[in-house]
Amino acid sequence: MYCKNCGTEIKEGGRFCPACGTPVVSSEDSNLMNRNTQPQSMTNVGNTEKLVNHALYSGQATSGALILDSTASIKNEMGYVPVVTWIAVGFCICLMPVYGIGIVLAFCFFPVWGFVIKTVARKKAEKLKWIQFQFVPGVGIDEVISRLQPALISKYGTSMSFERNKNGSVSIIYKGVDYLMEINENATFCIWGGCTNVGRALTTSWYGMYKKMREGIGIIAYELQLLYGIK
């Protein structure tokens, strides 16, 4: 089988083109689209299949759900770390001529400061997974991926990749972090992030992991909300 968009060969059972991200349309899907003039997707409801029209945001926000106005809209709750670190460095340097007090302070302060950063950053990274982003009702994960994949690949190129897992879920991999999306019943979605093997090798601290997750979740959530007109 070959991609109708770019001509790249697609392995049997593949749902997306590995080169351009175009979703594969099976003969069954093609017949379904020919029978319906409105754009539709399949969503499983109990043991039956229900046709759901592609939805756009109605303007009714879920209480507590976040709507992003840029890829960097998620609040940086650890922005103080570089500031405090550089203040401490400067303070120790200034006190070095005074009987080596600066060296003593450095040996006492920075191990403790490093432990505090690690502990706080780990909690903040876990907190990112539970952020609820505003979405639209009646949209399944397969439709989300089929629309989101080409949008992300066109903007971010090879730095953004998609993988189908054995359990049928789809991972979005960006800068060594593996992201999974969860669509909630209250018209919101969450994005769970965790390091891949490559990510673990490149990320040496929980603070670095927090920064990567904040960036990746912000990009994915913003681009998805943009696709569905959520502003």
C-alpha cells in the first residue's frame, strides 16, 4: 500500500503515512464517507458504533478547564530556580575572599538546593499530567490523532513523531518524551508525559524533565485546541 499524498510505502495495517502523516483511508472508510455528505467519524458507544459529526467549540467552557492562547501558556511554576541559583552563586563568589566563607557556603547550600529542586520539580512534573484542557464533546481519540498528526508534523517536522502501541493507543514523541492523550467525559483532555529510553539518557534531572514536559504538553494542547476552534 502506498500513500495517496506523497507515494511513500505504508506497511500493512498502518493507519498513517510515516513520511507525511496522512491518515490511511480503508475501503470501508471510503464507502462510509461516500454515504454521508457531512464530515463524520466513528466513535464506539457501548457495543454499538455511532456516527458523530466533527465538532467545533461551542464556547461553553468546562469549569476549571484550561484554554491556551499560545504554546507557552502553561504557567512556569519553577521560574524562580535560575534566579535563586545565580543569586547564590554571586553571593558565594563575593564571600570567597573572606576566609573562604564562600566555599563553605557553596558546599553547604548547593547540595541542599539541588535536593529541593529535584523534589519540587518531580511533583510539578506529575501535576502537569492532571491539567484538564478544554475540548469538544463527542470526539474520539482516533479522530483526534488523524487530525493532529499531519498538523504537528507540518509545523514541527521530524522532531515530532507518532507511534502506535501494542494496546492500540498512540504515543506522541517529542524531544525524548513520550506523550499519551486521554479524552475525558466532561469535554476536556489530559496529556500524560514520560521519558523514552533516549529521553532518560538526555535528561539528567527532574528540573529538566519538568521543562521538557511543560513545553511538549503546551505545544500538543495548543495545536489541538486550535484545530477545533477553541479560543
